[in-house]
Amino acid sequence: MHRSSLESLREQVRDFKYTDFLRHLQTVTAAAAGAKPLRVAILRSYTLEPMEPVLRVRLALDGHQPEIWIGGYNQYAREILDSSSELYRLRPQVVLLMTRLEELIPSFVDDFPGRTTAEWSTEIARACDQLADLARRAARDLPAQVIVQNMSLGRGAYYGIHDAQSRSGQSALAQEFNRGLSAATSSPGVFVWDFEAFARAEGMRHLFDPKGWYVSRSVFKQSAYPAIVADIMRYVRSAMGRMKKCVALDLDNTLWGGVVGEDGFDGIELGDSYPGNCFKDFQRELLKLHHRGILLVINSKNNEADALRVIDDHPDMVLRRKHFAAMRINWTDKATNLRELAAELNIGLDSFLFLDDNPVECALVRRECPECEVIQVPDRPYLMAQVVADLPEVDNIRLTDEDKRKGEMYRAQAARRELEQSSATPDLKEFLRELQMKVAIEPATSFSIPRIAQLTQKTNQMNTTTRRYTEAQVQSFVTDPECGVYSVSASDRFGDHGIIGVLILQHEGVDCRIDAFLLSCRVIGRGIEETVLEFAAAQARERGRHRLVGEFIPTAKNAPAADVFPKAGFTKIDDTRYVIATET
């Protein structure tokens, strides 16, 4: 299948019916044969075989070569606890643990009056702990991200509408189970699929297959699986570090209705009545992305003064200048602007989503910047807010403090660039002195492990080995006495960068090998590289290692890391390795 055909299917897949997945299954999976394998295990308490072709097509269209294994019916506990099971032979990268209250605690569903509220609360806690322990065990013993389904009362509460009148009803107890399960996600590599929220939004009657349940214990209608898999894919992508970093936005007929250059400041559609309320809600949804760590930028053909007046002064603007990491408001073509924005933010075009109402502009960016995903916003304003909800790869399954402050950090980065450009002397040391940079290198903790894993999955440029690690893998390094895992944080006069780097050391005989060394692109060239390598040498000396060994494994994107070891005085000993003595 040609690349253009695959791209077309990626755009169409959101509207696929179940039969469309079956029709395209063979050709799509054949086209993915050369892609990087992704092994997925589905452990379940109910029949899920009809899900397999939908998941396979979705993974293939996402650029994977999928290998999917479905565990035995209601055998998930044995498969996790038995290290000789097929699950462990597969060594999956993703585990979907899909169970229901109907199988987990059958009497809770069928014989709710048989126990008191206190007894059910105890039973709920016990069952929740058992499921959470299984999830933690799988994440600990497998190189996998484990995604656990939470619970919904499929057939409604036992006492019907009375249940909602009681704080200790069946629904409240089911929510107690879900809250307990969420606590398990504090463990590395364990996440919760919020099936309860999904079922509430979709409607259980729309999802549930009565005939399939009684005939073959198949819970869901075939027609429901495209929506189920689409929702699960949001979790899988994020757990595997597949996220977009930036949304580039047009202004006229996108952030507001109308054309400010023609309709004027008071004439654009933006407010609390239709259709202006649609654009206002669209901005509210985008603001949520900003607070989840997704960068927002402007890419608009417009008179800059007119546009900035709306952004700064219009009373109904939700997004203000402070919410945008960068702007291009001019009459240059939008593909050129997009490339400039990527260079300014130091991120790849493949990290962008571009939103515009104009089909001509969308076509231009698709042609000139094929790495960027382009989305044409609808011409019906009441559909605008849903566009954001449907954006691919913007969900963040593990939100760190750095994510929440990312927009602020990039604005501070712009201030640093201004200082660098306005500095009276081009001398780097003088610039760094004025910047007042401070660096902290600390052993990994339960707080920093999610961010460390996230950085290994997302950092491409200043990354010497580009080894990708899950939270569970980082945790295994932390508990290994022959390893050292460190987070690198930085701050300067403009603000706190947060955790911006990772150092993983492996102590091997007389050597200390740098398994991973990476820094965020925001701090490249600030002298932090030398500080981290000096710290690594000190750690090696403390452990009695005679040599510090660095590796540089080249990729298409990590050229900025190519000379980090030679600059620090390391000697090249083969194609990928560099060595320096640790003795003072």
C-alpha cells in the first residue's frame, strides 16, 4: 500500500465502522510489516476476541507492527502470577487488563442485599487491592505499560432510582472501587482506563450486546468496538510516550468568528451568544491543553496590530498572549511560518498539530510540511469544541509539574533568548554568568520517575543513546545496586526549568558506563552537559571504577549530542564508545 493511501486511511479511520476494519485489515497490516514491532497482551475476564482486528488496524495505522495476544477467558490472575505463562514468553510492551465487577465480585451485582454496606465496602477494598496488586506485579515483572479497566455497573444499580438517593448505595461503592484502583497508578507503569467515564458518555445500552452476552459471554456489540478501541488508543499512545507537543492555530474563523481586518474589533463573533459562544468554548478547550503541557502557538495571515488588540483587549478572549509560546502573525505562507515556529521552539514538525478553517491553507501545509498533522476545523461553529476533544495524541496519561508549567517555561525561554541577543558581549561564559544558571543532580525518587521515563521517551536531540524506557523499567534500574539513576534540574534568573535531564549509569567491572544521558532542548549549550559528566565521573570514582564510558548512538535527530563526549575530553575507542579515566 502506498504511503498516500495509508495517510488517507488515517484520516478516514475515525469514521470507520466495524466492517471497514475487517475490510482493510490485511492490506494495512501488510503495509506495517517493516515497522517497529509493538507487542500487546489483552488479559480479560470476558470475551474480547472481536476487538483484535480493530486494535490491529489502529496500531498499524499508528506506525507499529502489532503483535496481539489475548489471554485465556478469566485466566488473567494465573497468567500474571505464573512466570512461565505465555504472557511472560510474549514479553509485551503494553498489557490491557480488562475486567468487570460482574466477574470480579459476582455477588455484588446479583445479590447486593445479601450484605451490609460495611461488609460490601470491605469486600470492595479487598477485590480492588487484589486487582491493583496484579497490575503492579505485571508492571514490575514485564517490560510493559499496564492499563487497567475500571468499573461500571453495566445493568444499572440493584435498587434502581433509589440508589442515587443514598451515599452508600451500589453506585457509590462501585466508585469507591474506582478510587481505590486509581491509587494503584502511583506505581510505575500502571495506569487506569476510565471505562466508567467512557461508558457514561457512550451509553451502556449502545455498547452492550444482550444476545452476545448470553450466547458467548461477549459483552459488547461489534459496532461498539471502534469507539472502545479509539478510547483505549488515547491511553496506549500516551503511556508509550507518543504525544504531540504543540498546536498551531489560525485566528480568523478559528479562534473567533469572522475576519478582524474586515469586521473590526467589535464585529468579530466571540461572546456568550451564538455563534460567538462556540468560539469561546473552543478557546476554553484549548486552554485545558495549555494546562496539560501542550504548547499553543499562532500561525495566522493577518495584520499583527489588529490581531494582538483582540488577543490582549477583547473582553471575551479566553486565551491571552501569555498562553502562546510563540506567534507568527504576518502575510508569509503558513508552511514557512510553521518551519520557523518549529525552529524557534526547537521541536520537530512531527510534534505539531495545525488547525485552520481554510482548505487551501490546510492543503499547502499538508504538502509542504507532511510531518505535521493538519486538521481543518468545521464551518459549523457548534462543532468547534469537539475538535479539541478529538485531537490525536494530546492526552497526557501522567501529568508532571513540568508539563503543567511548560507554557510558562517556554515564555521564560524567549526572555533568555532576548538576553542572549542583547548581551553586550558574545562571550558564552559572560552570558551564562548573567543568566545565573543553577543545576541540581539528584537520585531518582517516586516523584521524579514518571518525568524521567517521559524524558527518555520524548527527548530526541541532546540524547546520546535514545534508549526509551517505561516507568517500570526506570524503577527496575533504581532498585538495581549496579545502576544509578539521576534527574537533572535547572533554574536561572528567569525561572525554574524543572527536571530537564536524565543520567543513567551502569557499573560494570572496572567501568562505569553511561547508559543514558539526555537533556531537554531548552537547555542545550548552557554548560549543563559538562556539569553532568563531571558528576558522572565523581560517581564512578566513588564506586572504585577506573573508567567512565560514554556511548553515542547516532539517529536522524540527535546530532546536537554528537560531540558531547569529545568536548569533555573523552577518547573515542570504537564506532560508538568514548572513554575517560576517572582518577583525579
